[in-house]
Amino acid sequence: MYSPNSVLIVLACVALSPQNAFAEKVVNLRLIPHDLNSASRTMTIFDQDESGSLDRSECERLPWKQDVPKFDIDRNAELSHVEVALRQAFLRSQDSIGEEDIQRANVFMNRNDKNRNGTIDSQEAKNATWPGERDQADRDSNGSVSFQELSAQFAFERGLREEMGIEQVDQNRAKRMLGHFDANNDRLLSLSECEEAPLPKPAGKFDETNDQNLSELELATMFATHRREMGLSLFDIKKADGIFARFDDDHDNRIEVKLEGVPEGAQLSVGSGDKINNLVDLLRFDANSDRVVTMTEVEKRLADVRKRLGYAQADYQSARKLMIRYDKDRSQFIEPEELSPAVKAKRLPKDLIKLADLDQDQKISHAELARHLNLNK
């Protein structure tokens, strides 16, 4: 059915049809796997003669037969697999639905569509945790939510977060906070529940609706504000969250470094670089030397390190790719013997150790490499 050549043929037909304003709009759509898979399902159901296209009589059986002329781009009175996919892409574009929204809708549907009929009905909705308000998702007010409606709701929520400067890491933190401290499972943190939760800012300042509760969106706004004010990158947040996910069993944003047989004043050998191997390595974040590492201490150190090193997220991502490619022994460093292939490929300079090795340990960490890339754009 589908092939890259068929896409080119359809797009060529669009280019040759300047009189068709709708076709000119369609040519700018980007097909994603969901569009092609949806088109495949339609073709399986309606292409009864298995010719690879829907002829006039088969198109008459489509629930959206009135739209057939708009998507018959090449004007041959048939719909190809790609033309059907273009319709799905057009529907997505109307609600700004992206791949992320499709993926989240799939997860939500798999978790909550118990009877597997492709919709979330009123009974299934009772136990579901909705993106936003359920009534908002049910656009046609028929009592159930289709996959398209669900995807549109996820897209709306994503757009709202983007307008407010909320990133996925902020949303994830808000979800975790609700998961651990929402005692009555109403998907809100009351002000009393907020007192139990280790929030970075006063709850009252983010209660936009003045209902004495913080919603997931209000919590995410708090975390986004905190992140920006601290000067933390998304990678800093992910690293801090990863540390506490591993060691903070009671989710209070405090990690007690208890070491049996080691007296309080003893000097411990703490690891260097970006990697946290054990509890002892956490002590590099323990600013007041009380052997209790707090989220505030971790975030402040990460922000200070990033500010001192001076690199952006794009540099960090580029450095990560280079580390994956050239750090053969997975030590989290590029060492002198690993540098030669990168020099030969003209990806890194031969004097990288001299240029980028800030701590003079004769190897380059992820952060040092990111700083070097930032300085040499």
C-alpha cells in the first residue's frame, strides 16, 4: 500500500494543482507513523477488493465520505493510502496534535479502556486520571471520549504548559508530588497537604484559583518558576531527580548518609566527576557537612557548577553524543587513548585535554566537554 514513492507522487500532484487551495495547505503537512497506521486500518476495512486504493463505491462507505473530494489530491476519483493518511494528518493539525500527544493518548487508552472498544466511556472515566477536566475532553458531549478527543486534550494541555514556560520535568515533579502527598486522592494538594510536601516555594503564591488547593498545573508552575530562578537546566533537574529517586526512599527530599562504623568527623574519599556511585559520593553536595543531603543543596551545587562551566543544553546534548561515541570503556570520561578516533574524525581537537581539562585529572568529563563545545561554537 504505502511506499515513499507514493508520497512523492501525491505531493507532486499537489504541486501541479495550484487551483486547489486546500491541496496547497495539505502539502505542508508532515505524516507521522500514527497517520499511516490509521490509514492502514481504514484501508483494511474499506478496500474490499484489495486494490491498494479506495474506488468510488468503496469511498461511499466511508463515515467521512463527504470529505473524499478534498483529499482526492490527484483527482482520479480514488483515495490512495497516502491520501487517507493526509486526512488523518489534517485532523491532527486542526488541534495541533503531535507525536508526544499521540503517545500519551495511547498509554492513557491502554490503561483505562477496559473493554477495548477504542473509547473511554462514563464508567471507565470514573477511575481515570484525566489531562485537565474530563468534560473538556468530551467535545461532542456524548458521554464518552474517543482517541481523537483524548489526543486533542493532551495537545491542549501541552500547549498551555508551553505558554506558561512549563517543561516536562516540571510536570513530572508535580505528578510525583501529587502521587506521594495527595492523601485523599482528589488530584489536588490542599494547603495542609502542602505543609507535609517538600515544596520549593510557598504554596499560597501559586493558588491561582483561590480554592485553597494546588492542582497539578499550579504545582508544575511552581516547579517551573523555581527552576528558572535557580538557573537550572533541564538536565540539572533530571540529574537531581535521578539522585533522589535512587536514595530518597521516604520522598522527603532529604537523604541521610548513614555509614556504620564511620565517626562523624572522619574524612571520606568522595568520587569526582558527574557520576554518583554510592551514598558516600553524595557528600560532595553536603554543603553544611551534616551528612544530610537536601534537594536544595543538590540543586544549588548543580546550578553553581553549570554557571561556572558555562554551557547550554544544546552543548550538553552534543557532548553526550560524543561521549557515547568515543567513551569506549563507559567510564564517563574521554581519556587520552580514546581521543585519537575523535581527532581523526575531526570531531575534537588533538589538544582537547590541555584546552578543556579544568580539574587537571588528564581526562574530560561530560560537563568539561560541554563547556568546551560552548566556547568553541
